[in-house]
Amino acid sequence: MRTPLLAGNWKMYKTTGEARELVEGLLHGLGDVGDRKVLVCPPFTALQTVRDLVQGTPIALGAQDVYIEPQGAFTGAISPVMLRDLGCAYVIVGHSERRAIFGEGDELIGKKVRAALAHDLTPILCVGETKPQRDAGQAETVVIAQVRAALTGMTPEQIGRIVIAYEPVWAIGTGDTATPADAQAMHETIRRILGDMAGSDTAATINILYGGSVKPDNIDDLMAQPDIDGALVGGASLKADSFLRIVHFLSPQE
Ligand code: PEP
């Protein structure tokens, strides 16, 4: 019912030449990926280079952030219209680094989700608790509040076009992954909340990705969980061989 999505978030890495080399490596080893979706999210400056390489291939293009207006006097910002113009199909919204380093709050993030949808971009809404919040037993409450804050007031049809990425902040870039069971429990909770907001039929179609130190050696166990529908991958997406192993995750019966 849900096609797995394996997404690479390159963050602030890769010049255009490095981006070219990485994508050429990915295309070389990609093979048949008919049963899964593959996405790369380069920095803005490499979008055009990557677009030219992935056009007509199974690799989709996404950006790492977007502003809420189509155009205007917003120095340094990039609009959803510009991302569409460059061939983006997806955009990451509310990544924990945007929340923590750039001070983005739930209200702005909700507006970004709407702006993306209004311009036919699929937003990947990132949510996740910090270590102190988890240690205090607040992980579920925090994540539920983030999902509700971003999606309140949206129609089931709009919610059905979103991808969620559960990314516990303490797991991002640390090598410390959530256990498959803990990740599954949170994904199940997120799907229940999506069901409350959009109906269970719609919730059952929504891809919920896990992110946080996903690597070649833990992807298979994560993907074996019923509510984990893919991964948002940072560090391990920066090298072709490690991202390809993640893309080619093995199902339990394989
Ligand atoms: C991310 O950037 O969203 C991420 C999960 O990073 P990493 O895989 O490096 O933890």
C-alpha cells in the first residue's frame, strides 16, 4: 500500500563537482528500484547540476528548505516556485537543524508545509524529541504536538499529500539510532494522530520515514517494522556505496 521512500539529506555538503560525482555513482549502482522511491536533497546551489543528471532516472529531486511566499523582498530565501522551476518534487520542512539553529517554530513550519503543497511540492515534515525530552518521558507528547501544530486546519486531502519524518534529535548525526521497536512505537503513534486528523484510510497511505543515524547495518531491521516506510538519511547519504546499500535494503524474507 505504501511504496518505501529512501531520501538523502545532503545538508551543507557537496560543491557542484562533488554533487556530480555522487550522483554519477548512485546512477551507476542503482539498478532496478521499481518497488521503492529514491530521493536526493542537495543544497540549493547543486540543485540544477543534480537535476540535469537525474532527469529521466528513478532518482527524484528535493530541496532542504523553502520559504512561504512565491516571490518578494525576502533576501536569501528560496520560494516554492523556484524549487518547482528547478525540478524539485519534494522539500524537507522543519528539520531539527532548522528548528534549533535557525529558530524555526511550529507556526512557520506549518506555513511552509502549506506553501509547499500549494505549489505541488511534497513536504517532508520532520518531527522529533530531544534527549532531555525523551529522558523525561515526554517524547510522545512532544512529537504529537509538533505533528498537530504543523497540520491543524488542513484538509484530509492535504494531509494525505505529506510525508512525515520521525527524527529523534539525539539520533541525528550521533551514530545513536533509535531501536527498531522504539521507532516503530513512535511511527504507530504518529499514524494514529494522522488518523485522528485525516481519517484512518488517509493515514494508512502516508509515508512515515525514520531518520537518525540510519546506516547500511541498521536499515534492514528498521525497514522490517510495519509502520516504517522509508528513511531520511544524512551522513550515510553522502557516499554512493552507503546510500545505495540503504536504498537496496533487504526485506525479512530476502
Ligand atoms: C538528517 O539529516 O536528517 C539525519 C537523519 O542525519 P544522520 O543520518 O546523519 O543522522
